[in-house]
Amino acid sequence: MSRSLTRLQALVLGAVVLLGAGLAVLGLFTVGSRGWFGKDGFTVRVGFPEIRGVEVGTRVRIRGIDAGEVAGITPPESPERPVLLHLRLKGEHRGLVRANSTVRIVNEGMIGGKVLEIHTPAGPGSEQLAAEGAELRAESSAELTDVLAQVGQALKGIQDGEGTFGRLAKDARLYESLVTLTRQSTETMAQGKEAAASIQRDADALKRLPLIGRYVEDPQGLLVRPGSECNRRCYAEEDLFEPGRAVLTEQGRRHLDGLAPWLESMKHPGSDVVVAAYADPHKAPPQTAKLITQQQAEAVCAYLTRNHGVHKMGWFSSRKVTPLGQGVSPPPVPERSALPSGRVEVIVFVPQA
């Protein structure tokens, strides 16, 4: 059995419902306005020539973190003045907003909404926190529409024959010349590779010629003689030369004079002499070691030939005396015993039957 409310009871019940609804709305507003920013939230400003769709409520981010939102927009007083945005930020991010911080408007995705980003560069002003209500510097950012407009202008310029690509597109003769030049360049590169291979083959052939081959020396062919007996004398670089030079010292000349009888005893039929010089890689730079060792080897050959006639085999015959500068390169065959890194080797090769 139901009972209808009296008029007074209906009025009281309506007042209670309205009061509850009002309190609910007030609570939601309080949570939305204060719960998001916190009690210690703060505000900064920034002016843009155009805000490109930014509105109240647009998110503000710092290093990708949601830090606040646009709380208000102040229109410009004149066309040359910027649109002023009021950014309300969480208090917990106050330490990330400095006096030299900048703000830019970016797209959230290719076709997404707008977002404001606050960035703090290193340099003067990065130590000072932004004050309440401070105006930060706006930073321009490229819009997709601007990029598309620039692309469109560039394509129109090409279509109208402007610039290099435009002239190329409009001038048929220029296009044909470019195609011909490209084809010729490709053919020239192919010919260059073939020429390089041919030069290498010719150099290998020259090394095998009896008269010319002596001027194109191959360290492997000179020092590795499986069919010959190898007789060798070795001297440290400092025993023969001034440090780092190809100048024989008085002591070095005496060493070579003492070597002459041994070389005289090695004048066997078919024998030849090789003087190989090596540089110490810890003392000589690789860029100059090859030249210095070649000059040292030539100096030894010249002294032995001029003063002791090591090249003479008889009245009408002679043997080959070859200087070889190895720089910092190791010998073709590893040494079995320890030898000075910087040294000169005088080698007599005698063919074996």
C-alpha cells in the first residue's frame, strides 16, 4: 500500500536532490581543476603567430610526459602581435621548466591532434627556473601543409623549366646529352677496370723478361730461391749507417771492407748478389721506411761494386747485384733465429745442379 507525499515533503525531497547534484558537479570540477595540476601547479605563457588549431585543453608535454594543458587563449590586440597561450602545468614538473625553455606546436601522428612540447636547451638560462607567469620563447615547427606547399612549388618550378631539373625536363637535347654522358662514363669505368687488369698482367710479364725484369723487382722472387744455395751476412742498421739515414759511417765502410774476401770467394758461375735492407717498425715511420731502406741497400751495392768489384766475374763477364728496400715489411720467409729489426742483409745465391 503506497502513500503519496505531501506538498511539503515533495519540496524537501526536491531540494535534497538538487543539493546533491550541485555537490557532485562541484566535486567533479574540483577534481578536474585541482587534481590534475595539483595544489602547487603553476602557469607560464607563450606567444605564437598562429596556433594552428590549438584550443583550451590541448595537452602540454615535457619529454613525452603529460605535464599540463592549455588553460587559456588571449587573442592578439593587433595583427602583428602573437596569440598568447596560457599553459597550466603540474607542480611536480616545475624543475623541468627553465628560463630558456622553448615551446613548439607539433602534430600527434600524421593526422592526429595538436600537442605542445616544452624543450630546455643547454646553455645560458638553463640553470634558472621559469618564474610563475613567465613568457617562454616559441619555437617554429614545420607543418605538413607547409611541406606539401613547398613540394608543390618545387614541382611547379620543374614543370615551368626553372632550375637544373626543370631545364633538364624541358630541354630534350640536354636530356639526351646527359644520357649519352652517363653511358660514356659507364663504358669508361669498365674500360678503366680492364686497363688496370691489363697493366697488372703486363707488370707480371715484365718481371720475367731477362733484361727489363731487373728494374721491376719482386721481393718474393728475389729472396725465395728453392733451387739455389743461400749464403748470407747480416749487419744491424746502426753498424753501417748514421741513424735514420742512408749515409755509411766509417765503421760501416770497415764492415763492408771486411766482407769483400767472403764475396770474392762466392764468385760461382750463375751466382748473383742481393742486398736487402729492413727498417725497425718502432723507429721508422712506414711512409718513409720504404724509401730509406731502398737508399741504404743502394748505398751498400754502390760501395761494394765501386771499391771491391763484387759484380765482376772475369775480364768480360759480370753478375747481377740487386738492391732491395723492404721498409717495415717482414721477409717472405719467417726467420728461424732472432735478427735485428733494422738490418742489412748481403745475400749470395748460388744455383744448385
